[in-house]
Amino acid sequence: MTDLLRVLILRGHGYEVTTTEFTMSHATPKNTLIMATRRGNYHRESQAEYGELVRWLGGSEIALAVKVPFEA
């Protein structure tokens, strides 16, 4: 769920986002690499989807949301 929230925040800020699962011997069994490239303006649909998901989770946000808040 955390990775989904991160992806929505990044997309909402105009980033093109791809995710890749990888496994390495010195890492935990499953990790997700999130790659983002700035492409344009704020993506309002992703912002709305993020807001709906946070409400569904009872208002729980992740630290990234505080560090890069959406513009009003």
C-alpha cells in the first residue's frame, strides 16, 4: 500500500513513474524500485485518487506526503 501511495504522490506532482520488483542477495526478499522522471504539471486525477485512498485508510498518510504537499 505504501508503494501505491508513493506512486500516486509522484504522479500527482507531474512525474512519469515506473515500478520494478527486484530481489538481491544483500536485500530483503522483496523490494520495489520506484523510478520517476519529471514530465509536466500536476496530475489532478492522481491527487484525487491519493486523497480517496488516504480517506479509505482512515486518514493515514506517509512521510513523503508531508515533504511534498500538493498545491491547492
